[in-house]
Amino acid sequence: MSDEGACALRDEDGTTGPAVELDGMLPLQNGGWLGRQGNAWRHTDASGQLAGDQTRIYTDRGYFARLREWADDEVPSWPHWMTEYRIQRNSDDTLAVQEDSATNGLMQATGQFVPVPGASAARQVCPGVWRFTMKDGDRLGGGDGQLGARIDDYAWAEIESRPDLRVSIADNSHKTLIDCQGRRVVDLPALSGLTSDGVGFIGTLADEDQPRLWLDAALKAHLLPEGSRMEASSADGSLLSVRDAQGGMRLFNVAHQRFVGSAFTDMEALLTVGAVFFRDGYYGFMDSDGNERLSPQYNTVLPWGTDRLWTSRYVEAGGENRTQVTLHRLDGSVVARWMDATPGTSPMLRDLPGQGPVAELLGRTVETTQGSYFGQQWVDREGRTLFLAVDCQGTSGEARGGVIEPLQGKPRYHGAPCAIPDVVRASMAKLPDPAS
């Protein structure tokens, strides 16, 4: 039989860890610890032995009595809201407290307990700002337990995009915008709804059921025409997509304080420079002033970065309906066109060193007497083909190969020999400029 010793927990330095059965431990900044057995927190040393003041225990209502915590390397946040009790009797199997000694307060990172007289509950509502529940109304205060101003709000809601602000919710469910000291940051009409959207906020007036208030990044309020319903904002908040009273979709220019352009059915993409819209079964693009730079005649319109657009539509060529893909500037002018191509969505390649953004174009499969060929090419924002790749499927599985041809440099081959026929190159080439 082997003689096995008792297990021990050690840290990275080899120091023996707690030798006492504990359900949780919190490190203090003074080198001490708080150890929990059941619901009772007490001061301990690193080995779990009681240390410091042994006349008091602390409870935290956030714990189940026998819930055991996993060890981790996260630094605990301080302070903690706890209740202090004086110990009445303490033996090996019994710990009794004086119930009338209960005092609520904040346990500090140093292990010091700061009472907050009159507070029955507390929660942190902003970094360093606490909300204390008192008999005569809630009050704000600091992590040091010092009480501040009274507040009448029912609750505060965090705003992920603006950590310095909160949505204040009143007893009647009306909402407004406040800072972490509870002060209103902007005068607003009574609102039943207030949600963040991009750099600003969308609000619903208290006596209405559709949002039509836009609060921009500078917290300036913009009230849209009555009957409007705001749906989204551009990344910089300068343009809004709005459903008007007649049910049509409109583009609202915040700087101009008015709708721009004609109504449309739906919006595919809202950019800082305009919108891709849908009308009469086709897509188009209008700029921020409402000018339709691309009339609605395309099956798709896809933004590429901040200054290019891809379009595709069916055109008749050689007695067939074929797909024509075009790269446009934002003014609608044509950079380049291709036949029988599709802009790819693969994330494998988005930039080339020294070349900037690139886009993938997928060609069609071309059948020849030598077999099938499937081509891809990658183009820059000026429509130049930086390199192309062709899968040469041949007439049998054994004859399959491929080639990659860069704009400069030698081609690279894999598999069986692969020579690109002229008919395949022609199918992947740009179309002539219609103005030439």
C-alpha cells in the first residue's frame, strides 16, 4: 500500500493556500483576505485562518449559502454592499449573532467596513456612484458611503454606447437622459421611449406610439414631422431613415432639417453619404441631398467602402439574358464593367500590401473542348485586375489543375498543367468603356 499525504493547494510561488474549508475568498489590498463559510464573511489570512477583528461577521445577500466559487485571476471590484453583525456566541459547531446589531454598509478594499445609516439596500449605478435605498427616498452617494442628493427616478438604465450617461425612468415610465450625478443633460419633452442608436438616441413622445425624435451625438434634439416613424440612423447620425405618414420610406438630412429625394419602398443600406433604396422592384442609390445617382434599375446595389458601389443587372447580349456587374463612384459614374461576374463575399482577402482594398469577382464556368474552366479575379478600386485564378477542370479528374496569375510576376501552378484559353480570358476581361 502506498502512503499518500494530504492534498494541499499552492500558488505559483509554492506558498500553501487555504487549509480551512471555505466557500469563497476575496483578496484585500492590505494583504489580508475575506473568507466565506455559508453566508458569513470573516477576516482571514492567506491560509484561511481567522485574523483581525473576530467580534463581527458580514453577510452578502448575493450568495447562496453553500455556493462554492471557482478560483480565478480576476481582480474583484470594490466596495461590496454587506450587512455587519456582532457575534453573540461562537463555538466549534455554533455561530450566533445579535440580530439587532445588523448594520448595512460598504466593505472597502482595505477590509474596513463603512456603515451607511438608514440605508436598507444599495447598488452601483455608475462607476464610483451608488444608489442607496432609504425610508424617505433614494439618495445618491459615493463608494465611501457619503450620501448625496435625493433622487426621484424609479430606475436608471445603462447605455452601452455612452457609459457617461444613463436613461432615467420615472414612476410613470417616462424617460429622460441624465449624467452619473443624476442631472438632466438635455431638456426634452416627455418621452415614453428612449433608446440608443449609433451615435445618438431615438425617442418616442409620451402621447404618441411611434418614435420621431432624434437626439444627435451633440445631444441636440430634432423632432421629425408628425406621423413619421424613425427607423435607423447613419454611422455619423447625419442621415435618418424614416417612414412617413403615407407609409413610404424617406431619407431625412439632419443638417438640412428636411426630407430629401423622392419616397421609396424600403432601404437596403444607410450610409453617411447616402442610401441604397428599393423602389418598383429594383435598387438604386441617392446621395445625402436626395439626388438619385443610380436610378432604380439594378438587381443589387452593394456599397464597397465609403466611395464605391457595386451594381448588377440583367442585360440582353447575344439573344441571352446575362448578368452585368459594374463598379461605380458615388456620383454614379462607371469605373469598370464585367459580364457574367458576381462580387464575392469571401473574407479571405480584403487588402493587399501596397495596394489597399481589393474585391473578389467570381466568373462563370466556361466549357471548352479542353474541359471546364472556372475563373476568379481580384480587382482594386480603379477596376484593375491585380491577379486572377483559374480552376482548370479538364476532361477528367486526373487532368484537374489550377493557375494563379498576378499582375506582375510569374504565374503559379498546381496540379495538372493549366493553360488559360483565350475564350476564358475574354470572358473575364473588363467590358470596353461605353464612352470610348
